[in-house]
Amino acid sequence: MGSAMFSILLPVALALVMFGLGLTLTVADFTRVLKYPKAAVIALVCQMIVLPVLCLGLILLFGLGGVLAVGMMLLVASPGGTSANLFSHLAGGDVALNVTLTAINSVLAVFTLPLVVGLSMAGFLDGGASVGLQAAKFVQVFAIVLIPVVIGMAVRSRFTGWAERMRKPVKIGSAVVLVLVIAAAIAQEFRTLVDNIGTLGPVALALSLLSLAIGYYVPRLLRVDRGQSIASAMEIGVHNATLAIAVAISVLGDKAMAVPAGIYGVLMFFPAGIAAWLLSRSKETARV
């Protein structure tokens, strides 16, 4: 009964979150990438290619295996979380670039996430080579991630005033429902979480710190301006743990696979918050 409830409520809750994201987006958020293609391309390459390789290295370094290894790869394959915009704003980043990257990442994740998960299952699970690449799984990811965003954008385009008024209530309401459902789901796997916190905690913290560092310093080394580099750092360093949890539970049917994202979702706020504070302080110092 509990599994049936989660399989229904979690996708619905996530769909509401993605619908709320759609209410904030316009076509201009996708085309804006033409305004600063260099920053966007560098951030996307780091997100789509560098981070999965980095995460695989951490998995091997810390000796993870099975569903926990797949769960880490699922997490790193998920796009940036919506809270990346908030951290970017606090740190003095180019929030418009964050919005653009979130929009593009949400579309690309429909294709890259099933691929990364499928390859991870082939490598870490016995007999799991084809699970992540089944057409039905791909369609489910598409339905959870992209369709609600498109509907939200369509509603905003047609009923702009209503969308502006409803954006905050939808965001708050969907977030509350999502947190409650995920908390209940993680509670069911509390023993798995406790048993693995000693191993997964350091991996999650290392992934968060390295993601933030790569997201900031790679663009800076390639002469991207500071504000855009901060936006890149937050977009790359704040993964969408809720999406990873939803895919693990409702698409792949494995609550244990959601545990890495659950642990990361709690721990990543500390490195992201400290990074935002340090970057905002360094900006003030530079002004002085």
C-alpha cells in the first residue's frame, strides 16, 4: 500500500514542482543562451561530461557498489536544482544565466539521465544492463521532467497575469507536498540511510565541494566573467536531489537507490551556503 502511494504521490508532487518552474520560464530563457554562448557551453560541458566522470571516480575511490553507486550516478545526472538560483543570487551571480541553464538542463536531462543510469546499472548491478534504457523508463522520465515544464510555460504564455500570481503559491505548495512525500519515503529506508551515512556522507560532501569548485574555477580559467562563473558554480554544484529521488522511487522502483540523493539533499546546503557567503564577501572586498 505504501509503495503504491509513493508511486502515485511522488511523481505528482514533482510534476507540480516542474510545473511551477515552467510558470517562471519563457522562450527567451532558452534563446538567451545566444547572448553568452561561451559561459553556457562551458557550464553544460562540466555538468554533462565532467561531473559524471568525477562522480564515477569518487564511487571507485570510496568503494561504493550496487544500488548506492547507481544512486550516486543518478544524482549527478540530474540537472541543477531550483535552489541554485537562490544561492546564485545570494553570491552575486548572474541569475539570468542560472534560469537559462536550468531550462536547458531540464530538457537535456530527459535524454542524458536515462543514458547515464542505464550505463551505471550495466556496470554496478548484475543483470541490470537494460533496465535504465528501456523505452518505458525513458517515457516516464520525459513525463516527469519535461511535460510539466512545457505545460507551465504554455500557461504562462496564455495567462501571464494568473501565472505571475500563482507562481509563489504553486512553488510553496508543491515544495511542501514534495518534502512530506520524500521525508516519508526516506523514513521507510531509514535503516539503509543510517547504515550507509558513514560511507555516503563523505562522498556526498566531496561531490558537492568538487562540483562547486569545478563550476566556478573552470569558467574563470577560460576567462568567463565572475558573475557568470558564480552562476555556473551554483548550477553545477546544487544538483536536483528531489528529481533523483523521484526517478529512483517512482521510475526505477528502488527506494534504496534514492538514499544517496536523500543524504546529498541535506548535506549540500552547507557547502553551497558557505560558498555563497564566501563569494559574496569576496565581491564586497573587491568593491572596497
